Amino acid sequence: MPERVEFLVDGTHVHADLYLPQDMKAGERRPGIVVGHGFSGVRDMLVPQGTYFSNAGYVTLAIDYRSFGTSGGAVRGEQFPERHMEDLSAGISYLQTRDDVEHDRIALWGTSFGGAVALGAGARDRRARAVIAQVPIVDGRSWMRGLRDAEQWEDLLDAIDEDRARRFRGEQSRRIPVSLPFGSRDICAMPTSDDALQFQTTMPETWRGDMSMESLEKVLQFNPIATIAQISPRPLCIIMNTGYEVIHPMDAVMKAYANAAEPKRLVLLPYDQLGFYADEGQDAAMGAALGFLKEVLPVGSTVGGAVPRSRFAS
């Protein structure tokens, strides 16, 4: 079972689950990895990743971004990418306080919108010695636009303008559903397919199905494709599916990968849009991430010997 930990970011408590490798010896240090969930997600969804990476020898920290899950935040469901990047960086800072973590060998992993956050945080924070983005969103505005027809898009922009005026009057941001079916005329954060809506019915109790309208204003401003090259010379891995996909646009990911500088790796796996979150597809995606980690941040005891050097070492 993971250990519940918490730390402060700008005065707000961030809650996280810490997964320790079971084979660690007294006085040993291991590489660390901070893992972040996707759009509106919570850390309870990251149990497979926390368990998998810790079983492979990595000290793994799964966080709830501020205002999500059990982390603090007076207004719930604020999908603010800049804030989430700070939370991932704070996760690195927390791991660097621990005696069982190699402080200069910590990676970031994120999925979906969490992949976008990992890309942004990795570009900004050079303490992230490797970045893994699974089916990442790479351009908030083009992503939001691509999920809507022309009329829905104009309705969304009008709603954002109205919400700015609402907040200026001192009122709380409007609450909107996280998802509604494609074609719905009502405002939501992420119009989506029937299978994705069904997936949301399996969410943990700490997940909630609404968020602030202000979140969409922040998402529209978020563009990690513009900074992805700044991750270099630290290694980057993007893991993408090649099957049916209406949530994570492949063309945008390919453009982002082209913009990224070496060293980098693109892994393409034959699964649909939800395939990385269960069964064989999840195993394949995590296996690809672990294979990359073993090359760039290999596990090696700092007790009685030197840590193996990465072939990507910079």
C-alpha cells in the first residue's frame, strides 16, 4: 500500500501517494518519478502506474493537483495548467527531501492532459531528468477547438467572456460539466464520445464531474508545443496510440514531436483512445515507459557501488 504524504505549494496542501520499492535496503537510494493524472483526474486513478513503477525499482509519487481529489483548494476543479506544472515541480522538490531518493535522478510522467503538464513542467524545470508523456495534449486551444463544431466553439468563447465579467463582479466562476456527448449544445469542458463517457462512470469517489468555467480560459492559454524543445538535452519519450482516437489528436502530437529536440523517442502502439487505461494496452504503455526509464535513469544502488550511467546522460 502507498504511503500518504502531503506538502505545501503556495500555502495549499497537495496530497500524494508515495510508492516505495519493496526490495529497498537500508540506506539505499533509488531514482524517483512524479506521475500526474489526466483532465479532471485524481491520484486514485494512478494506482496501476504507482505500483508498476515502484515494483520496477523507482520511488514513485502520484499527486492530486491542487483543487482536485483530496488536495486543498477552496474552489474545486480548477484545471489551471500553470498551477499543475508548479505542483509537479513541487513533487520533485518533495522527493529531493527524502533520503531514499537520488536527488538528481527524478523523472516526470503524465497521461493525456497530464502529459501536457509533464511536457510543460519538464521544459521549465531542469531537475526533471527525463519526461514521459502518454497520449499528451500539446496545444490547449487547438484541442478545445477540435472537440467542437463551429457553433459550439463560438458558444464556448462567448461563455468564457461572460465568465470573465462574472468574476469581475466578484462572483464565483460558473460550474460546468467535465464532459457531455459530442453534439450537445450545452457548455462543458470536454465534449467526448460515448465510450469515454462510460469510462467516467468508473471513476473513483474522489473524482467529481464538474469544474470551473475559468479552467477553460486557462486551458486555451496553455501551449506546451511552444516550449517542448526546451526539455533537451534531457531525454523525452512520447507514447501514442494508433487506433480509434477522437480525444488525443495524432497530428498535433506528431507536430510536437517534430518540434522537440534530441534526445527523444516516439513509441506508437496499436490501441484505441482508452486502450492505455486497462489490460493489455495499459501493460504495453507502461512497459514502453519503463523500457525508456531503464535506459535513461537505470535503477542502481548507491550503496556499495556507482549508479549506472545513462546513454542519454547530459
